Amino acid sequence: MYQENITRLSEHKSRFQTETMKVPVVFHIGEKLMPEAETMHQLESVAGNGCIFHHVAAMADVHSKPGRKNATGTTVASEHFILPQINDSDPACGMRLVRLDLDDRNVTPEQIDQIFQAATKTVPTKQYVGTILPFRVILDICRLGIAPLIDYLGIKTKHEAENSIDRGNFFPEPPTRRGIMNIIPPLFLFFAQFRSGIIGAAGNHFLDLMKVTEIVDPVVAEKFNLRMGQYILMVHCGSGILGQYTMYMFTAKKREHLSTAILMNLGRLLWFTPFKKTIATIAEKIRESDFGKKEPLITFDGGGQDGKLYMAARNACSNFAHANRATITHNFLQTAKKILGRPIEADLLYDMPHILVSQEEHYGKNVWVHRNGTSRAYGPSRMATHPLFKDTGEPAFIPTSMSTEAYLCVGQDGNDSSFYSCNHGAGKSTTTTDSVVPQSKAELDQKLAKKGVTLYNGRSSKVIEQDSSHYKRAEDVIESVMENNIVKPVVKLQPIAVIMY
């Protein structure tokens, strides 16, 4: 129904605009990866708002989600406004890739199985209590980033802060501990003490052990200290209960459970903050929008009190998301150390969010960039202050399904039309892409075993939906990002063992 509104710009790029859209949507994908009608409708609706800057960038994994205002796999910018409905409600949900000094010469398949059997206990997916951290450490993580967690847990992963976006702290000027309690209800911070180190049960959050199976760019691979057969740890999760509950204060999202509504009201009642007037104004905007059902999009002034409060709360929760992934990594490595009887040397390649709001310069303007299921992918010139990435470009990860290959890529200069963004995965396909489509957990396990992949935990009834048959083909996705000069692949990775709910 939208075909007459699409103009093909190249084999892997097209422009979409209807008469109701104030700006176009630029698709960075080939024709066979174009989304279904519901996603097109969402994009049309978002682009119809007068506050959107230049265009909406849609990537290879663009798709709609139930109850969301905007499609996943998009980057949306606004010159003056922060748009809380554009992004999913988990601040800095993202992925990290960690190099390990493991390969087939020093670890056996049997040992890997033992490690992962034990890790299902130490790296939980769905659990009420994870790694317990003192309240003061939670406050310090929220305001100072990863450094307090490194000190408290004794994390040995190399480059933990240096190779994280914004050097491991989203605050350019860290607030005080009291300042954190002014922007986040202390009740939520109290619960956060018990919730670190949990992967979560949302979607396809996971911990993967992957093996380098192909070197695509030997020069960059050498700079990253990557070699054939090397094992790599990939972790995908978010900010958990702290980010989810805090963002409920700022987003037009219905409380999904009675317990959520109770905790929200308790958190607000016990919150002695000097920003009550601003919070009341935000709550009124949410009520007027009928929890997001009405148009246009809710806006916060990027330079106003509502925008500043939103970004401060978001930054604090984003710091916790990074710390959560670091805790998961640390706990996994400690488990592996016990099984192997020796420490494993680990080196963080990069920790990057794909739910991100940041102020950046694009098309000669300083704008608010909202990445919803897209990763920042700066080229070398925009990474000039980083000792390694100034030569390589910013790392970007493109996993596919739990059993098919993933790619480590690097951002390219000149990637303006995507706002220097890359898709955070292959994305769900509108049709099945394999001849074998598992209908049960047992059938899924059998299919994975034939590919040399073992799924651990996998208790969710919906885990079969993460099978490769429901995802776009990696080759098609990589073809589109390469032709559009978004990223270039460095190495190809194959999953070996997966922890997922």
C-alpha cells in the first residue's frame, strides 16, 4: 500500500514520504528487507511530527513492536526537543564484546559445557536477587560510571572504562550522591542493590561464547588483537529494574502489572526531591497524551528543566546498564576460573548501547539523536580522541540469531544519512528464512546441536522464536551496511554456547 510513496535511490537505499510526513524516511536496506505495513505506518506517524530533524534513518533490522510508538532499528533526530516516546524504555540497553585468551588449544568442549552449566547459576536470566551491591556503590555507579564497580568487585577485565562509550560514564559532570537521589526515587535505588548481574528475561537478551571463524579485515583485526579460532564473549542486556522503573516516570507507558503500579506510587510518595514541580509537569503531559495514544509526540525541551531532568535520570540508569554488563562478565569469568583452575585473561573490546539519546552534530546542526535499536557507528575522524578507535573507527556488533554468524564491524567516515548509526542485529524477518522451523524446545535443541551450538537455560516458552528461521539472513544485512558505507566487517563470529531465558 506504500509502494507508490517509495523512491529507490540505489540497490540498498530508498526514500519514503507521504503527504502527511514532514520529513522523509531513508531506508538503508535492499528491497527484500523492507518492513511490513505496520512498521511503515509507525514510521509515517513519527515522521509526521513537526519536531523531527532532516529525516528518519531506518536500518536493516527495522521492525515494529507491540505497544511502541516508534519502530526498532531507527535513528531519529530533533533540533530542540528530546522525544521520550521514540526509544524503548530501557536506557543504554546494549552489547559488549570481550576478548578471551581461550581457543581450542587451551579449553575443551567438555570444559566449556562445565563452565556454562555452572554459569546458569552465577549469571542468572530471570531471578529476583543477583549480585548484591551496597547502596553507596549503587549511588556511585549511577553518578561516576564503571569505576566504583571495578574497585568494589575487583574487576580484572582490561580497558573496562577506556573501551566503553563515553569512557564508562554518561555524565560529563558527575552529580553528588544526594543529586542522584534527587533524580531517581531512592526506593528504586534500594531495589537496584539486589539486581545487578542479571541478564533478564526480555526478548533475546543473552550471553554468548563465540568463536572467530573468518578474518575479513586482517589489518583492523590485528589492531583489535583478534585471531582465528579465538573465543569471544558477547553480552546483551540492559539496565534492569532501575532503568525500567525510572523511565516510567518520564514515558507514556501503561504500568504492565499491579506490582509495577504499587512500586511506582510508593517510589513517588517516598521521594523527597526538589524537582517535584517539573515531575508534575511531565506527569501532566503523559496524562494529556492518554499514555501516548494521542498525537503528536510528547516533547521535552532539550535546554529546559524537563529535558535536563530526563537526561540526568537517563544518564544515571545508563551507567547502571553498563555496570550490569560488567558484573555479568566478571561473574562469568570467575565461574570459568573455578572450572579451569586458572584465571582467564579478558580484554573489553567495546561496550556500546543501542538504546541511546545524545546530543551530536549532524548536517551542521547540534541535534538530539535518538537511537532506538541502532548503535552509534562513528568513523575514525569522529573517534579522534580514542587511542585505538581513531585508527579503526568505532566498533559495531551485528549478531543475528542464537545459531547463525555474527559480525564485528567498524564505523566509517561519511555515513551522514544514517546519523552515523548501524543496525544492532539482523532483525526479525516477516517470513521464515529456514526450511526447518522448530515448534518446541526439543526441536530447537536438535537444530542447534546440528550447528554445534548449545542453549543453556532456555526456560521461556518463547525461546523458539529466537531460532534462525525467524531472522533475516546475515549476508543480506551485511551487504546493505557495506554498500551504504555504514560499517565494514572485521571478523565473522560463530556462536558456540548461549545463555538465554
